[in-house]
Amino acid sequence: KQEVTQIPAALSVPEGENLVLNCSFTDSAIYNLQWFRQDPGKGLTSLLLIQSSQREQTSGRLNASLDKSSGRSTLYIAASQPGDSATYLCAVSNSGGSNYKLTFGKGTLLTVNP
Amino acid sequence: NAGVTQTPKFQVLKTGQSMTLQCAQDMNHNSMYWYRQDPGMGLRLIYYSASEGTTDKGEVPNGYNVSRLNKREFSLRLESAAPSQTSVYFCASSYRLYEQYFGPGTRLTVT
């Protein structure tokens, strides 16, 4: 059974700092990996999707990397801003017949202080 | 372009009552999903519909039924609500196995 772990559970940084959020998964036979952002009381917003054949994806100040063989992904946020404060979730879909099912980590709560 | 919409936003039920959560998407996506989010448990898949006319169980399907009414709409029904079904319910959609887009959620309390 796929398990997804996110470390740390919470992170507080001063504005302007570069930071890395970590995600690990137990079964390396994944189809893709997706990073989401969730603001309090809101739904999830997709940030980046990495296919299993890719090593990284970039969008603005965000860069996500994937090392499938070691079961790890990182989300790098450059020059953090107070507006980046949210919970960040990592989710994987497995290859094979169950690849429509996303398995989520429990998230990292990020606070960026002005 | 509203994306994924869900109704209602909030609901309080008594144990044993039934209700249907509605979800619609206007992005012409093939696949739709229902998740629940609980503190300490994260997001878990209840049911999904890979394409119009098909539905499959996810991780936690017990106590729920779904209907893929057409390509746009996917509903979730609780036949006899239980306190353990108190949760936030999210609907999502995707074009096949690509990015999933989420609705704003329904906050359900069962007393």
C-alpha cells in the first residue's frame, strides 16, 4: 500500500527566505506526483504535476523535483512571501490499474512572517 | 468558467438522515472524484469516475453511493448518515490522468 510522508509538518520562516518542502513515498512505481496548496477553509489548488519520466517542473518561484528511485520529491520555494503561507500537500498516483487514485501526504503548514 | 462547483457549502444532518452532495465541472474533463478530508487523516478517496458511465471505489467507500449523471456532474449520496461521516468533502476533476482540479468543499456535520 502506497504511503506518503511529508516533512516537516510545520515550518515558519522570515519573508525572503528560500525553502524546501519534502515528500517521500514508499512505492516507487508511480504514474505521477502532484503538489497542491490549500488555504484555510478552502479547496486545493494544483501547483505542479511531475510525470514519472520527468525529473523536475518549474512554475514561477516554485520548482518541484522528483527522484522516483529513492521515493522522494521536493518543492523549492524561492524568495518566500507572506502570501505563500498555506498548507502544501503532496500526492502520488500509482502506475497500473489504480492510477486514478491519488494518495496524499498530510501536508506541511508553511508560515511566512513579514 | 467556474471550474468545479459544489453544493451545498455547509450542511448539518441528524444521524440516519440522507442527503446528496452535488458536484459539477465545466472544463470538459473525463474523470471526476470524491474525497473526504479529516484532521490527522489527510485526504482520502471515496469514489471516482474515470469516464462517463463508469464509477469505482476508492479507499473509503463504505456508507456512500455515487452517480455520474453526465460528463459534467458527479453526485455523492449518504443514505443513512453517521457521526463518523462528519468531514469536509471535496469533489475534483481531471482530464484523464492529468492534474486534478478541486472544488471549494462541503462541510458536513452529523449529530
